[in-house]
Amino acid sequence: MASPTISAAEVQIRPFHPNDTHDQYALVSDPRVASQLLQLPSMELSETEKWAESEQNGRHRLVADWQGRVIGSIHVTSYLNPRLKHAGRLGLMVHPDAWGQGVGSQLMAAALNLADNWLNLSRVELEVFTDNPGAIHLYEKFGFAREGVRQKVAFGNGRFLDDFVMARLHGRCPGPDKPASPAAPPPPATFAPEDVHIRPPRPADFADLHACFSHPLVDRTTLQMPSQEASQTRKRFAEPAPGIHRFVADVQGKAVGIITLHQPHNPRQSHVAGMGMMIHPAYWGRGIGRQLMAAITDLADNWLNIKRLELEVNVDNPAGVRLYEKFGFVIEGTKHWHAFGDGRLADSHFMGRIR
């Protein structure tokens, strides 16, 4: 059956309404659409109903309404982390009946007007599978540029899929004209190599790790805040989220560093895990990072069967980049205007390790 002819004048871009749920399900469950998302063919209506009813801080949903039918949708989600408040992410889908008829352009124009003129976002980012040239062309038309390629980021249709990370930068760089210099490191701790033990965390470690999480030099190279309160750290250790796996570095009974691996809930990404690490600056340069990395990559490879490990690291953290490269990570691309902190707006490399 031929696709209907859709006039731009007949399309209304408006906020999402719960009454749109069935049209949204028809859109997201169409195999031609689902193949370019992270959905499964077995997705049920109840999942879309739950999504429709959910409220997420920072998320703004718009739809393309044609003759009372939703034929496309887009969302812009502002990041809630205060160090990323200048940035957000975008997601778009258009029903195949409306492909090539300008509906995607109408949705993009509305979403970017929202991002630029109402949310004051300097950076909007998205991911798109590399085998979706139509979407890539649309995003480029609206000023998005490719920042890199993530390999084997999802599984679908019987194969591993790569995606482009793309971003659109808007207006003046939100960082200061003269970036601040980092704080001086603390005096190095005294310990012997045999004093270091890598083990799972314990609830009693939270005070030691709070001193790590809230240190300005640690925060500079992560997304933590120096104002983080001890109660926040305590909660993280009392209530670990599903899919989280952690090791700490214990030196003479004190937890001085931690590494975390996080597996996505989406079954199409069960082969993927993200990771992050932080070590108290008094213990930098003494091989603790190498020991933590060895422990987490062994867990990923030999216990969890992870095929892709991924992380982000500030461009101005060359020691971190070198360490990750020693463990097989490669730079896949660079996020520009990524994270603000310690008086500068840092770009970040995204790195992947494929097994």
C-alpha cells in the first residue's frame, strides 16, 4: 500500500498527551522503526503505557499530529547533573508512512527551538546507527556533527551494530574565557605495594570513599561535586543499583579508590558495560589504578562475558587515557563542550574496548 501524501500544513507539532499512547505504540513497534532504536520486536503495549504515564524531570516530549494521528515523536531531555546542565540529548522517530515527507524536519525544528530558546542548551547530543543514512542526513542538515563511532554498541537483526555519536553546539562556548588551574595535589601517602588489596566494597567504606568522591581533584576528572554530602555516599553503598559491580582498593585498612562496572538493563546491550574509576589523589601514580583495572577487566571478560567495555575521560587527563589504553581501550571519538567543573568546560574522549 502506498504511503499517504502528507502536507506540512496539515501537521501540528504539539506536546505528547496520554491519549497518544496507542499511536505511539504503533510507531515504536513498527519493525522498520524498531530496527533503528533499542526496542525488541516483543515489546508490549503495556511498556508504552508505562512510558506514557511516566514523568521524568528535564524531559520534553513533542509529537507530529496529522489528521488526529501521531505519525512521529521527538524528545529533548536536559541533563540534571549540575555539571551538565548546559547539555541535553535528543531522540526522534517517524512512522514509515511519513518518511521523506518533511515530518522529521518539522519535529527537529520544534525540538531545537525548544533547546535553543527555552532551555538554553549549548550542546544537544544523540546516537544513530551507522546504517541509517536518512537519519544521519537529517541530523547533519540541522547542524549535528559526527564526534565518533562506537563499535558493537547494540545487537539486533542477528548482528552487532555500531553507532555515530553526534552533537550540535549552539551559541557561545559556555565555559570561562580563562580556565582555572587545578588545585595542588595533597602530600603522597606512604605505603608498600603489598599493602594494597583489591576487594568488594563494604558499607563501612563510605566515609573513606566520601573523602575521595568530594576531593576537588577527583571531581575535576569525574562528574562528582565537591559539595557531595556524606549521606549521598552512604546511600550509594547501602542501596547499590541492579547491574552494578564494584571493587575498592584497600590500603592498610582504608578504602582509597573504587572502580565500578555498570551493565545496561536493555537485553540488546547485555554484552555492553560502562565503567568509571576514582582514586584519592594522595595515592595517584602508585599502580593502584592498574590493579583496579585488572580486577574489573577480569570480571568483565571471564565472569560477565562482556564484549564491549566503554568509558569517558576528560581530554585534559592524559594519565587516565594512557592507563586505559594499556588495557586495550581506544579513543572512538571526542565529546566537545562536555562537562563543566573546576573552572573549565572540558572536552571528553569516549573510549571502547572490544573483545
